[in-house]
Amino acid sequence: MNEQDVVGLANSTLVFGARGGGRSGRYSVKVEANAPEHSVLPPQPRYPTNIAYNSTPGNGASQLLIETNNILSHPTGPEYQLLVGEGTYRLRDDLLLATPHIHPSEIPIQSQNPLATILNPPTAGTKLSLVSIPSSKPHNQLYKLQNAIGVLSSSVQSSVIKESSSEPRSSGDSDALRGGALATPYIYDQTSTPAFGEGNTSLISPSGPKRRKPKSNINKSSSSFLSRAVIHDSLSKRLQEHGGGGNYAFANINRSFQWLDLMDPLKAESLTKLLFTRAHPLCHDVNQITKSSSHLDVIIGFSSADIIWYEPFSQKYGRLNKNGVINPSPVSDIRWIPGSDNLFLAAHMDGSLVVYDKEKEDAPFVAEEIGGSSGSEKSNGDSALHVSKSVNSKNQRFNPVSCWNLSNQKINAFSFSPDSKHLAVVSEDGSLRIVDYLKEELLDLYTSYYGGFTCVCWSPDGKYALTGGQDDLVSIWSLSECRIVARCQGHHSWVSAVAFDPWSGDERNYRFGSVGEDCRLLLWDFSEGMLHRPKAASVRHRGSISSYVPRNRGESQATSRLRSNSNVTSMSADDDSVVNHPVVSRARTANLPPVMSKIVDEDPLCWLRFQEDSIITSCISGMFRIFGAD
């Protein structure tokens, strides 16, 4: 470099800009001439600096905090396309959520050694809760955010799960209809489904039918749990532009929680962003029953065991299970109970399921004495459902409403059945439990091929359940026949999320997808005719089960053989409350190949959702992508 080049460089400005989707650490450099001397600019910081947090306001001025922004891009090219049988999905939006810096009070993780005896704090990748509110103004709906659930015809029984294997199958089961290729998925007629805790007058809200909002104002909060709230300057204007409606998404990333407007061209600018102190949001859900153009009920579960009830329009919140007063373990999954305005179910990492009422106060919880003993147990062993407090209890002044202990290991996920009568729960001990949560009874227990289950969902008609696990497999379970019908091999690492597509297929054909830590999105198609046993299963071996034979629940022990390393213990032979199903070898189970497999992100994926005209995925680093159909 000669002297002239040095002088030219000194009179130029280096401008750093993110490229390739805006990931941190990737910057392109360009030189702008005729800039003032000594004006070399560093790149905008990815995280706020600790100096801003530690500084104290002076002369009445607020602290100056460096804010990072979400980055929206629209990359094109064949690597951003999904080719499936019905057409092509192209990447429509690529939104990277800004990751906040750790709070100064947080203890930094010194080592990521997987063999360390000290467990790292629980974390979760970016997950979304979607909600659609009809608008008074006409617009093109980008997403129809009904739950991916189906409907049964009027001749079909409201539940396809038999209370006993000996019960005859309903004649209408085979005629169950799916949303399939219809414009919108059908939904179950739940008028015949009783409400959770129906008949217990102690559960009636003291406010009656009047809808209540949380008490604490986020803008005026002095709580040390909430670090800061960043509200968009034009929040009211942006909400009014949609005539009171909108398609919204709530997303967690690190210790922040964002409210996004997916219809707005400025969707990268969050409507609100909440930052918490030493607590990470792990899961969240929006109540689809109470939603309106001026009200939303959002619940958020945290790594600190706290639960926040958040109303974004009024910017108010309430805090439940404060400092773990009811259950001190982190919240791994959380859902509103179907059809309820106030009640929601939270899965804690100690293996407990707890029902909370958003309007009730908390109190230190002690297991109630039921039938002369502390709690009641539906069966023997680790596979029992232990009721520490029943929904039928008259002591309903404080939370919890109900509490069940299912496992001595972490519950990873749960899902309500489309008919709102059953609950599918998967846990780290490698078990899939089917629970009649209305009666607080455990019905069936299935075991994984290897390792724990990580995710679960129901088919739109309620006939099948999907599980993904640490064995890199997706399993299809027929709950009406009480058996596994297929294992789906295609992932190269743990499966993190599974979901059915209610807009594809017909009454006998199904489409579902899965994402995993291998950064892959896989699509699968199957029909009832494909779910036959392989030829090897037709050969009878000593001590094996050559075909599915319905059994009475009292006969389950005679034929059940669990893995030697299973943490699930079998029930006694005279126990007729739970069917403990044996592990079926892979040679005796149908193998389903994927119809599409593609790496869609650079980081492990953790969430998946199908919409009428799009597929949405998200990863652990805060990137979520919307693939739109042509």
C-alpha cells in the first residue's frame, strides 16, 4: 500500500452491515469516500452493553440503553424453496429476533462441558404463539390461525379413545372427517364435552361472567422480576390501522418476550418487548376463547418457575407461582384448558402437572388428604398418576386448582385432544401417557424405542398421536387400537417438534411435518392402508406378539415387556386402571419414509406450525421463517 492509498483510506469511512439474513458475526465492509477524518465507525453492537445497565440516571434523565433491532429479510434462490407434491413453498419472510444481552445479575455460564455435574439453567429455543383477530376492515388474511383440529360427523362418537380395549369400536370411527383439502379445517363440536371441574361450585369465578384484566401496570411496575418494557412509540396507531383486528405472534428469545404484528409491513418492529431479570421465558400460549379486538390473555412460563398472565392491549400483567411458592421447578410447557376463560395447565420439570386459575391468588401448597392419605394414587409404581389436589376439592380459594404427579423426571410437552377430553403427555423417561384429565385418571402408557420423548401432537380427527424423541424417530400411535402403527426414520438428530397439516389430504390421508436438531424440516404423508405391519411381523416367534390382539386391562401385565433400562415400572396384575403397553421392536413396525427432507436453517430447529398457505419454522437462535405456497 503506497502513501496515496493510506491518505485515501484515512479520508474514508468504513461502514459495517449485516449480510446473509443478519446473523451476528457476519459483516460486509464498504468504503465511502469524502468522509470526515477519523470517522471510522464500528459495527452496531449485537447486544446492549453492561455499562448502560450499570449507569445511574442523572438530572431526572432515564438510562440510555442501546437497543438492538429485529432484522427482516427476503432471501431468494432454490435453497430457500420447499418442493412437495402439490407445489412449491418459497421463503416469504426471514425474521431474526434480536437477542438481548444477559442481565448483569445473571451468573455467566463458564463451561459448556456436557459431562459437568452442575446443570446449566434451563433454556428453550424461540417458540411462537399465534392468534388471529377478525378485523372490521377488509383485508387479505395472511394466516388463518385456527388450531389444527378436525371435526367428526354427527354420526361419530365424541371420543375415539376407548376406555377399555374390550369395548367395540364405534361404527362411525372409520367415517371420521378431516379438514384436509377444505378451505379451513373443521373443528369439533364440543357442546357435549363437560367442562373441567364441572359441578364444583367452588370453581365459579367471584367476578362472574365479567372479564377481568391483570392488576399490575407494566409501565409503572417496580418489580425486580421485570427488568424493562419497550413499547413501540406508535402502538395505538399501528393497532388502529387494522380496524381492531390483526394476525399477531408472541415469541420468546433468551430473556425477552416480544409481541409482533405479522400483517404489518414493519413486522420486524415489535409492538412490545419485555425483558426479564434472571428468568427466561420457556413457553407461552394465547387463549383463543377470550380473544377480542381489545383483549388478549397470554400466559408465559419461565425458567424460574414463575408464570406471567399478560394482557398486551392494556399493558398489564399478573404474576403467579411467585418464586415457586406452589412448585419451584421450571415450567416446560403451558396451555389454556380448552373452553376455559380462567384455567390453564402448566407442566413443571419435576414431573408435575398443575392447573392454575389466572384470577386466584397463590398460597403455599401442601398435598391434600384424600381418602385418609396424602393425595390419591391411581395405580402402583412410577407410572401412576398421583393426585395431590383434585379439581373436585372444595378448597379452591387459592391456587392451585389441581395438581398431578406423573413422573419423577422432566415432562417435555403435552397436548389436548381435539375433543377436549384427553391429554397426551411425553416425558424424559421415554413414556407417552394418555390421561383422562376430566376424571383425573391415567388410561394408557406407551414407551419409546430409546431415550425420552420430546414432543407430541394429535391428528385433526383425534385418531392418531405423533411423538418425536431422542431416538431420532417420529412415531405414529393409533389410540383407538392402543398400539404403535409406524416409526418414521429420516432425522439425523433429536426430533424437537411435530405437527399435522389440517389443510392437506382427505378423510383417510394425512400430512404431517417434523423438525429437529439436525436443522431439517421433514414432511410425511400416510394413509390408513400404509400402516400395515411388515412381512417379518407375520412370522410368529416364541414369546412374541404376532398381531394386535385386544386385551382387557387386567391382562396387560401378562404380555407387557418393558425395556430393561426403562424408568417406568409395570403395574400389578390385578390393576385394571391402566394399560401398560410393551415396546414393539422396529422389525415388527411399519417404517414410513419422508416425502421431503431439507435443511432450512443453520441452527437447530425447535418449533413448527402449518397454516392454510404457509409453513412456519423457528430455531434456537431466534430466527423464524415463513414459507408461503405459490
